[in-house]
Amino acid sequence: MSIIKVEHLCKQFKVRERPAGFWRGLGGLFSRTHHIIQAVDDVNFTLQRGDMVGYIGANGAGKSTTIKMLTGILVPTSGKIDVMGLTPYQHRRQYTRRIGVVFGQRTQLWWDLPVMDSFELLKHIYEIPERTYKQNLAFFSELLQLDCLTSMPVRTLSLGERMRCDLTAALLHNPEILYLDEPTIGLDVVAKEQVRQFLQRVNAERQVTVILTTHDLNDVEKICQRLLIIDTGRIIYDGGIDALKQRYGRTRMLIVDLARAYSKIQIENVDVIRREGNRIWLAFDRDTISASEVITRVTAHYEIQDLTISEPEIEEIVRKIYQSGMTD
Amino acid sequence: MRKYLAFAANAFQRTLTYRFELWVELFINVLFMLIYVYLWKALYNGRSAVEGYDLTRILTYIVVSQTLLSFHFTLRIARVIEEKVRTGEVVTDLMKPIDFQLMLLATGVGTTFHTVLFNMLPKLLLFYVGLRLLLPGSILTVGVFIISVMLGFVILFNIEFLIGILAFWVVEIRGIYFAVIWGISWFFSGYFLPLEHYPDLLAKMAEYLPFQAIIYSPTAIYVGRITGSAMVGVLLIQLFWAVVLMGLGRFAYLAALRKLAIQGG
Ligand SMILES: Nc1ncnc2c1ncn2[C@@H]1O[C@H](COP(=O)(O)OP(=O)(O)O)[C@@H](O)[C@H]1O
Ligand SMILES: [Mg+2]
């Protein structure tokens, strides 16, 4: 059964040239000089209940704008959003009871208050029955180890601790859908992994439909069955992670610090795509040549100091998708 | 309803953390009130009554109106909205099943209740004892006065709310805020001088504006300038303004939502 249906969704922002100052600020109300930014451009997708989907794109691709329309905060310029039979921005009050939202860059908790007070306030706002509230709090406290955090004011928490509290806050009222906009942004590797595992459990055990935006492929690699890739407002890929990797993710990157300067670097089946002083970036196709073979060849001809292998970045994959012309 | 009570209680609690500031504010308020009191004593030197106010009555008027003026210092809802729009925090409010206007009203009630307890009532008591001020004529007057104060508060809240909503359209509302709240509103609210003392034209203007309903109406009831059935008329006018302004605020807010554009995550 489909739970979210998005059809021909578009959002334009009109950006005015607004000079500073009081009266000129007011003048901005009537000014005619503006340009249009097409933040979301004809986006279509349907999600099923219980799906866990990654919404991926580089910075400025249109992820947050999409999430804000899905959560009813922004009104679409055109197109249709139907979530559980509701139009988010029209039925906001009714709709917000049934969804949970986490924005990685801001908190929905009250800055000056101890975390527990924020939870209590949310209990009233969402009119959560006492029993449900207690059960959920116990469940999330244990899963996210909140015990020593809840008595502290939000402003004293680290980013990772705050995120754990924000995740709890978004789920206390048993939402059917959880929207997360860059929930792992700024977190360290351990905290990121904790968030991912938590989301996976929430999705699996509580049948919560999850949409998660990120620019970090690692976030979605293990936990999302389906990926939507957005670039400059358009969906350029909609499918599984494996198919994506199969098609576009074969490139690996070897970053090498050379011991001294070489005027020319040439290795068979390997592209030198960047040079900065003695550091070089080598791209290779893992189906054509293995990483250990590349390393052997490099060390055979050049004196090296250090090397690292990196996974493909989202920008790289987006570039590949365009190159292959498969932007259906 | 429960949720808005929770908001009010919450705001009240948060205000408790700014204790020191509140003592400073109380101190400065009292200083200003003393200045006004001595000013009026000097002006009345030898005179018996002006425009129906004898010295005790005018002093009572000044003390009560100065006390009610504290609403202006405490509420600051326009600035709260501006801040929410500027930082994008408004997004987190919109995600919740609450009414933005009522939520802010509840928050305003919470912070103001704190001011009533720890600033306004002590001031009133202090000056009442120190100057032997008038007491309201009857228990009924006290009741009407309290209702009138609450309606005045709601009116001020809604004016602030309307100004705050402008922040959805213009970058900078501080100019408008100071002009309306600390200029026009102060002038026409009669906090400094009973409206009877105003030149006819200004007094007439004040009568048709909502600002007099914030301070002048309740104060005039307190000091017995408005009595009997006239009190009902005043309450009705206040109620009219409260409802109209609340409706306007809601309308402006809904229009703002359609235009809302918050940048960033
Ligand atoms: N309120 C706004 N006004 C003008 N432009 C905006 C606004 N919000 C977003 N944009 C622009 O729309 C595009 C998409 O932004 P966003 O959805 O925030 O991207 P992402 O979340 O993928 O980084 C960007 O070019 C951004 O600058
Ligand atoms: Mg974003």
C-alpha cells in the first residue's frame, strides 16, 4: 500500500535584490528585480509503508526543500503531494501528529530546558497517552543510552548526544513516517554508525516508514533498500544501492603522497585525475584492475611516502550518471 | 488546552533563570515611578483638581498605569517571532500539531505571569503603602479591572503578533517595532498622562485606536473615572479590539505561511 505519493513536484524560490536599511528593506516588498531558483524540478516517486529510503544529493541539490514540502512546512509551487491521504501543507495540524521530523542542523528541543522537560512538553503537544509515553521513553532511553543526558539542558549536549535526544523526541508520539534531513551531519564515525543502526531498528521493529536525506553514501549503503538521487532539483536515479554500485560505483580512488617530485606520472589502466604538490589522486576501475595491483605498479616505479584508498563520493557518482547518459 | 497550559508553565519556568535581570528591571521601574510621582506632586502644588483628577487620584493613575506598562517590556512577542524567522526556528514550531498564535499567547502569558508576581504586584504594593493611594471603589470594580487588564494584555499581544508576522516579509522589523510599540502605543495608551489631559484632537484619535484599551481603560476603571454601566461599554470595546486584532493576526499569519521560505537544513 503506498503511503507517500509525489507527482510533478516543483518548488521555485524568488530571490529579490534587497538592499539593507529600514525603508529600503520595506521597499523590497515592492521591488521588481528578482531571479528564480528552481530548487525542486518535477520530482516524482511513490513510497510503500515500511520503506526505508535514502534521498541523496550534493549540497544545494534540493534535498531539504523536498523534505520541507513533504513535512508541510513549504507550499509547493506546483505538483502534488499525497501522504496517507492528506496534503501536508493543507492539513498541517492533523498531519504533523502522524509524522516525526529530525533536522540535523537544528534541534526541536528547547535550548534552555533539560531534555526531560522538552520531552514532557512534547507529551502535551502531541497528547501522548501517559502509558505510551512511558513505554516509548523507556524503549528509546535504553536503545540510545539517554540515561545521563535527560537531566542536562540541551545547549550543554554534544552534537551526537543532541541527535540521540532529537531522534527520541521525533518518535515519542509513534509517528507512521519519520523524515530525517541530514541526521548524521557533523557527527563522528561512531555516532554516525549508532544513528544508522538505530534507524534500521526503528524501521524494522516499529514499521516506521523512513526517508533520510544525506550527502554521505555510507549512511545509506547498508540500511536503505532504495535510493533516490537528486541533482539540481531533478531525480537522476531511483533504484537499489547494489544496481547503482554495479553501474557507477566501480571506480576507486588511490591517494598517494610521493616521496619526491616526478615530472611525469603514467601507470597503465590508472587515471591521474588530480595533482597537488607531491600528492596525486589516481582513479581506477576495480573490475579492470585490483587495488593491490595498482599499489604494486605505483611502488614499482615511484618512491612513495603514504597512500589511502577512498570510496566514491556522491559527486563522483552523479558525474558518472550524467556521463553515461542514463538520466531517465 | 492542556498543551497551551504546558507552554505557559514552561515559559514561566524559563523566565525564572533570568532572576538578576528582573531585579535590575524592578529597580529601574521604581526609580522612574518615583520621578513621575514627584513631577505630579510639583505640578499639583496648590491646585485641587485638574480634569477631575485630584492629587491622590492622579498619583494612583500614574502608579497603576506605570505598572501596567511593564507588559510592554515583558511581552516582546514581535521580537520573538522575528528571531524565530531569522534563525529558521519557526520550522520546528510548524512541524508540531499546535497553533502558532495560541502557542505564542501561552508563552506570553507564562513570562508575563512571572512579571506580574515578581515585578508588578510588588511595585503596586510598595507605592500603595508609601503614598496611601486610592483603592478601587468596590469588589465589583476590582473584578472589572482585572478583566480589563487581561483584555488589554491580549490586545497588546495581538498588536505585537501582527508586527512580528511582518518579519516573514521584511528583513528588519525593529524600526516598525519601536515606532509602533514604543512610540505610537505608548503615546496613545495614556501611560504617561490620563487621556483627559490630552488636547481634544489627540484624545479623540486615542479613542478610536486600540492602544488606549491597553493601559488607559483598566487604569481609568481602577481610579473610578469609568464607573457603572460605562464599564461594560469599555469592556465591550476592549473585547472588540481583542477579537478583531486576533483575527487580523491569524489572517496575516496564514498569508505568511504561503510565502514562507526558510533557507538551509
Ligand atoms: N529560502 C530559499 N530562498 C532562496 N533559495 C533557496 C531557499 N532555500 C533553498 N534555496 C536554494 O535552493 C537550492 C536547493 O536547496 P536545498 O534544498 O537546501 O538543498 P540541499 O538540502 O540538497 O543542500 C539551493 O540552490 C539553495 O540555495
Ligand atoms: Mg540541506
